Amino acid sequence: MPNEIAKINFFRVQRCGYYHWREDHHLSHDLSQSLNELSQWVDPLDLEHTQTFGAEEDDQLPIYCYAMENNGPGDYLLTCWNGVPATDDGRIVAIRGNAPVGNVEAADVETSNFSDGYIPGFATYFWFIPNSYLFATIRFQSRPMGKDEVEKYIRSFLNTKDGRPYGRAAFKSSRVLNPGEIAYIRAQRQNITKVIYKAELSAHIHTDTSLFQGLLGKIGVGENRQHNHNYKLKTELKMTPTDDDMQGILNHWETVNDADVGFMIRGKQSPFWLNHSIAQTDITINVQRDNPEVINAQSLLEALVGQRQQLLSTVVD
């Protein structure tokens, strides 16, 4: 099996299951049960029937389940297929819509000039560790992590599944952080001379641009502009943030993905980036590919479980 470099980011599940409508009181369904029911639901389906919310919601592109595997100590690997417009530029991979979940064969895949009934898109990968209430995004090359999208996918499944129990469906997570990094930046607040904000706007994954929407307008990238490319944006502000400024920056950063904030500190040559405080790691793993676009879910899960202890050691409680 060929070696692949994977970038792994960990998130802690804060809410999963059903909660009282007016109170933040958990009623039923933990992470393990929720994933088990999702796995049972997608297992007999074709890919095109695995959407859990309408594509028209928030102008978000459709998300499907390509495969879902359970192995090792109760872990799950979920591969999502993120639909993109058929008019997208560049080399596009498309999967036959009526291909069975977890059993997409080479004949079910086309590149460019694909036939009717095929769904163009790209894959994202998520490793769930229920007994630790953690999950991780697994990225290859420069694909987006899709963290917000998988949260919505699971939350919508819980909200619409047949026989759902009473209560408000929820699925929410937060980054697993090394608190020492952020504590240092906070302690150096008065020595900060510049704040740097950078982000990559994906054509297909939502990125919150509220901190620099004015800048986007000035360069002609409006909120409603449809585009088929990724944009790398960077803005710098010479400032010493107040305590309120710092808290606002941290609050915003914790809610966005594919973005980072850096701080130039007096006497230091390089900026200190908030993303360096995230529990993340790059590993080389041996995995199989189903096709040029998609890693085989079973081989990926086995590779992750094989390094489970080492990978979880990067997570600070």
C-alpha cells in the first residue's frame, strides 16, 4: 500500500444527541449511539439517498455519505462526499449517484465529461472516538477539513431520522487546544505590535469572513459572488489589542476553520499563530485508494487505529 501524508486535527464533542427544548439538559443518545444509528441508516442506501439536509439550506452544497466503517475499540471512520457544481473548473471527479454506500467501484467513477446521474465532488474524512468524546478531521493534500459540514450532517440526521425521540437534536464540538500557547500570547498582549489574519476561502466549504468582509468588498469579492476557485487572503493590522479586543479575536477564531490569527510580539522575529495551539499532527500512513480521489475507508480506519495511542497522546485534557 502506498504511503500518504495525513494532517489530523482533533475536536472535542461538547453536545451530541437530544436535549430539552428550553434547557441545556441531555435527554438521550450519546456519541456512540448516534454514530451507530447513522451507520445503520446509510448502510443499505445508495450514495444519492444519503443527504440529511436540503442543498438549498443556507445555499450550502449537498453532502453525502460515501462510506462509514466501524473497527477497533468502537471507533468510526466517516467519508463524506461533498457535491460541487457540474460547471466547476478544473479536473473533477464524479461518483455514480446510485453506487452503494461503502462499495463504490472503479466503474462508478468518472473524471470530467461525466454522464447524467453522476455527482461531482470531493471527499472529506472524519475519525470518531466515542469513548473519548473526540473526533478528528483527516486531510490529504490541501482539501478543506469540512468540520462545520460534518457537524450539520450529523445534527440534521438526528433531527430528521424516523422514530426520533423527544427533544432538540444537537451536535457541537470545539477545537482541542494546548492552553499554554494561548496563555503566553495573552500574557504578552501589551507587547503585541501587529495582528495578522489569514484565511483560505474555499469555493465549496463555508468560511466565516465577517472579520474582513470590508476588505473582500474592496477587492471585488462580494458576499454573494459565485466562484469556483480558492482564495488565499491575508490582512495585517498594526495594533496593540485591548483585553476586549483579544477576547473578541479568540472568540471568533474558535468558531472558524481554515483561518488563522498571528501576533507579532516586540522583540520576537516571527509571529505567534493561534493555530499552533491546536491539537494537530502530520503522520505518514499506509492506505489504499478506491480511486484517485478517495482513500479506502477501511484501510484508513485500520491505519489510524494502529497509531491510536500515539495520536491521542497529542490531545491535552
